[in-house]
Amino acid sequence: MLEHGGRLRAAAQRYGIPLSDWLDLSTGIAPEPWPVPAIPLDAWARLPEEGDGLAEAACACYGAAHALPVAGSQAAIQALPQLFAPGRVGVLTPSYAEHAQAWQRGGHRLVRLAAEDIEAQLDTLDVLVLANPNNPTGERFEPSRLLDWQARLEQRGGCLLVDEAFMDCTPGYSLAAYSQRPGLIVLRSFGKFFGLAGIRLGFVLAEAALLARLHERLGPWTVGGPARALGRQVLGPAGSAARERRARQLQAAGERLAGLLSAHGLAPAGGTALFQWLRTPQAARLHDFLARRGILVRRFETPASLRFGLPADEAGWQRLARALADYRKETT
Amino acid sequence: MLEHGGRLRAAAQRYGIPLSDWLDLSTGIAPEPWPVPAIPLDAWARLPEEGDGLAEAACACYGAAHALPVAGSQAAIQALPQLFAPGRVGVLTPSYAEHAQAWQRGGHRLVRLAAEDIEAQLDTLDVLVLANPNNPTGERFEPSRLLDWQARLEQRGGCLLVDEAFMDCTPGYSLAAYSQRPGLIVLRSFGKFFGLAGIRLGFVLAEAALLARLHERLGPWTVGGPARALGRQVLGPAGSAARERRARQLQAAGERLAGLLSAHGLAPAGGTALFQWLRTPQAARLHDFLARRGILVRRFETPASLRFGLPADEAGWQRLARALADYRKETT
């Protein structure tokens, strides 16, 4: 199992700090959960039924023609490589590591590609997998560029898979509107933007035939009833203004986080509304420094870097600011 | 996608009867849901973490050494065949059809076996898959017999997979206590007995090494936070007396259903607490007769048969009794 953010229990044990005392910035999940609506009893009790309007709500919200609800975009990441004949798969590096692992496990030949090497390699690939914006680097890819790559891949029967898990605050970069094109698959995450990662909900946007094959592969009832009921309400038209407000607030919070890091001599190399990415040879040291103060961030080894999520409240912001100031004192 | 019970929306459309007017007996799910406890906000908001005590609660409740929580036993059914090298797999027939489909999709050679043919074929198999009690026939297998089969399979590196989705009311038949033996895998369902099929929770009981491989295959966070919180509470020691009371009540309801069918000349060929199985060449006709009255049961084509689930309340019992009496009048 790969390491992930959100492993607060492990950190609590390792550093001997009680769970409730931590400031957990180790994930890219919005810290304030969207208000959980009342869930009808039937959603808990009955087998979830499709045709409940969830896919339609997602299509309308994301601007896509077809959507398959899945139990978190992770479920699609695990299953998609099994739908393709073994081939040469370019995977953006660094990026969310589950992609590379899933394609490798599926028997494909992996080509790990830095963003700047994709163009030169593209015509040798069967599938190109990337995240836009990328996690953890925050790098963004222009839609026109991605559509050019998609068209070139598709001409040879290939496919572009774009993980848009962190796209909600920058919808202008999304390929959702093009996702019915053959050779294009777009993943959307529900839990990150809405701060509801526990419910396991995500969507695959693609042409209908591919979604049908994925559905068959995943099997019935993969998304739970409470998640379906919640998703339907939150993504529905009544939530539109609140979703836009949330996007603006998160965008501002992301800028505040970038500013805070920069003010302490730790300017991020990139980021999104939900996280900032700090590339530094001191990553291990800073990670440990913060953890000893009960602040958990996500550490990456290659390249040596840290990902900071958003604090949930003003006390959290102040606590992070103090810790960064202390770190600066200790290291200068 | 295979046909399943619980497809009430489709029936409502086909028969032009509003959803809310149906008596849905098409599933084997307990009709009265276990009271849904308060779910902490963190369960919705945060990524689910293992080490939360859910596996331990399941082990204590089922009497097993090791348990892996999965998003419904269906999730394990889909994934288990991928853990085995292609082989000769005996699958009990008729039984829950997803097993056969999953092993076939996984590249194995299927041998469909009636219960009475297993003994003669056993030593030619790599894996034997059956449900105990069986769905939809209700047939029960004695633990001593299953353990003999398991030992013989295991001697040749083989495996016995027992789906105990409907075992909760007859725990004396369970192999949970033996499930750490190599070559034995036991599946338990949470939603059927507790009437909470919407949350997608089940457990795989087996030796630790196999559970680790299955976990790796399924990936992280497959069971949602609300399901984990709920499962932990419901399976915990505080619920023990209430679980036993529920088992007795469901057992009595199953006997009432068998009696009702018999009283109308439709004696079931088998059953469990949660369903009765009626084998009749009139299956299609009776299915349609009931559906035109807004009563949905599950129909099987091979052999021609119907599965009746439990009505939720006295009004439902009376409605079913009237429809069965009407059917008898029409057909005699």
C-alpha cells in the first residue's frame, strides 16, 4: 500500500501526541466540510439504485455529457488500467502515485515523464496519464494543449486520462466539456472540494461505451446510498451559488497559504486552492520539526518536498504561522 | 451487468405503478433497518482511516481471527478471482450469480456444480465456491463437511470460498472460527442482516497474508467513513443482546413466510430467515401476477423459481397473503 496523507493515527502514535491535538495539513481536502444534509433512511437501508439522478446532477455540475459515479476517483484509478490492452503508458512524474502503481499492476509498460518531456514522447505512447492541476506540484496544463495531445493519441487508438481531482476552483482548465470524445477520460473527485472525503464519491467522465465497460468491471452498488443522496443534493442546481462562493473562499485561502509560506522564506514552487507545494532539500527536517509541534504535512521523497493543506480555522493559521516562524529562527 | 433484486425503479416503470406503492420483496435484505446511530462529522469529512477498531469489532462479532472490511461482500467477489492463478473453479449452481461471473472474468475455467456433484468433482478443482446457506435455494452445508473439503483442497494448494452472506441467523453453521486456516476464505455481509444494504459494508475472513494481498488489490479507502463508524457501533459488544434478539425475530419471520406460502399451495423448496425459495414452472406467471399488484419478488430462470423476501410490516404481510389467495383462486 502506498503512503498517503490523512494518516493522522500513525503520526499520533509515532510522535506521542494525542489525535485531537494535531493540526492535520497532510491532505488536500477542504478543511471545512460542506454541511451534511439530512440523509433519508432509505439511503442507508436499501441497495443503492442507479437512475436516481446522481449521474445527471454530476453532468450538469461539471458540464459533461456522461458521468459514472464511482466510490471515490481512487476506485476508477484502480480499475481503468484493466480496460486497456497492455501498452506503453506515459505517467506524469511526480504526480499522484496511485496512477503509476495501478497501470504497472495492470501489466502496462510505464514511462515516467516530467511535464516537459511529454511532447517529445507523446507519439510513442498508448495512454498518457496526468493530473491537472497536478498533485503535488500544482502545475496546470492548458486545455488546448491537452486536446492536441488527446487528438494525437486518439488517432492511433490511444487515450488521454486527466485526473481533475483538484479542478473545482479552476473550472476553466477542465476538459469535462470534451469528455465524450473517444480517447479522453476525465476523473473528478467529490470529497476534496466539498471537504467530505469520508463518503467515497467521484466521477468518471468519458464516452458512454467506455463508462459501460468500467461499470461492468467495478460491479454493482459500488457507491453507497448515503453518498449518492448527499452527492445528488450537493451537486444539484440549488447548490450552484454556494459552490461558487466556496470556490472563491478556497481560492483565497490557497493564496493566503502561499503568502504565509513565502513570508517565512518558504516560497512554494506551485499549488492549488487546496494545497501548496514546497520543494526543499530540508523537507524531512521541516516535516519532523512541524510534527513535533503536532502539525502534520505530507512529505515526498522524490523530489524532496512538502505539501501543505489548508488550516481549518484562524487558530490553525496562527499555529502554523508560529511554527514556521520558529523554524526560521532555528535554521537561520 | 447481471440482474439483481432491488431493481424497484425498473419495475415501477415497467408496470406503471409509483415507487411508493410497491411491496418490495425482491431482495434478501432484512426489511426493518437497524437504528442508524449518530455519525460523527469526521466520518463524513475525513479520509477513512484503518486502525479504527472496525476489523476488531467484526472479528469479535463473527468469532474470526482476522477480518478485512470491504465495500460490501460484492467488492470481494469482484476482486478475489484476480488473486489466484488461472485454474479450475467449481461454482455451486444455482447460487448467487456474481461468483461465477467474477471467476470467469478472471480467466478461470468454470465448473458449474450442483451440490450433490461437489464430492465427486472436488479433487479435480483448484477452488470451490459456494454460499452457505445458499442463495436462492436456502440449502445448508454442514461445517464438518466443508472443513473436509477445505482440507482436501488445501492439500493440493487449493482453496474453499464460502459466502456466508445469509449466515447471521444460523451462526452454528459458520466457518468464521476456522477462517485463519490456509485455503479457506469466508465472506460476511453486513447490510442484509442489519437491513442497511445502502452503506456497502462486508468482511472477508481469511488468513492474514491473503487479506493483505486483497487489500492491496482493492486499494485504499474502499469503505466509507459513515459505514465504518456505523459498523463499529453495530458490531460492537454493546449490541450483542440486540443482535441475538434480531436473529430470533428474523428467524421467526422466515418461518412465517414459509408457512404463508405453504398455506397457499406454494410450499418453498428451501429458505433462510431472510427469504424463501419457491421452485415452480409457474414462476414467470406468478411473478407477473404479483407485480401487477405492486408486489415485487425476485425471479430466476434456471431453474424456474421465485425468491420471496420478508414484508416490512403487518400491512405488507396481509397484502402478500391476499395476493397469494387471489392467485390460488385464479389458477384453480
